[in-house]
Amino acid sequence: MIVWAALAAAGVAFFLAAAATPVAGRIAWATGFVAQPTRDRYHRQPTPLLGGTAILLAVLMPSLFIMATAAIWNADPAGPPKWVPPELAVHIPGVVARAPMALGILAGAVVLHLVGLIDDRKRLGPVLKLIAQVAVACGVVLLGRVRLLEMYGRT
């Protein structure tokens, strides 16, 4: 059951990304957030740059929705609604317990996305981007308490 729930969430994210990407392209064209062809780019014509934003939102929205729903159901003394299969309901406390870690990872993704958007507008250079990536990774590990073994239930 948990596999089907994960596949459903991935499917929702896929369809959100597929729907949002053309919208992001239109916004990029309208706002001038377009990459012009240069020697260090692979494209030969102007290319809109907000496709990553659509993908990020397509991952963030279902993730935040699932965590918020799990938190609401976990806080309810009656538990989740009766239509939620017991095989899925048993995982709700675990989702709530791991939510701070997941939020830390998602926050890191947002920060790295913003760095990428800044780099698209004003070239940051590889050293600054690497520093940002290492800083975000360290922040997620230290502040989000992300540990590889914890992700597999071992502490």
C-alpha cells in the first residue's frame, strides 16, 4: 500500500510539472527571464529559464500537502478518516516524526534553486556555486539532522 501511495505522489508531481512547465515558459518569456545563446550554452536560440521552478513547485506542493495532512490526522484523537487504508494509516506517525528532516531537505532545495536563478541572471561562477552547495548541504545535515542511517530507520 505504501508503494502505491508513493507512486501516486510521484504521479501527481509529474502531472503538476507537466502542467506548470509551459506556464513557467510563458512567464519567463513575458518577464525576459530568457537565456540568450552564448558559447557556454548548448542551445542555439533564446531559451526560457523557469522550467526548474515549475519542477520545484511540483515536488514541493505534494510533499507539503502530504506532511500537513499527516500532521492534521496525527493530531486528531479520532485518527485519520475511515477511508484511509490501515496499511497506510500506520505510517502517519512516522511521516510526522520525519517531517522536520523532510522540511530541511526541501528548504535546501529551495535555497539551491534560488542560487540557480541568481546564476541564470548574473553568472556566479563555479566557486561561488560550489560554496553555496556545500553550505546548503552542511546546513541540511546539521540543522535538519539528516543522517543516512536515519533514513533507513537506524539510529
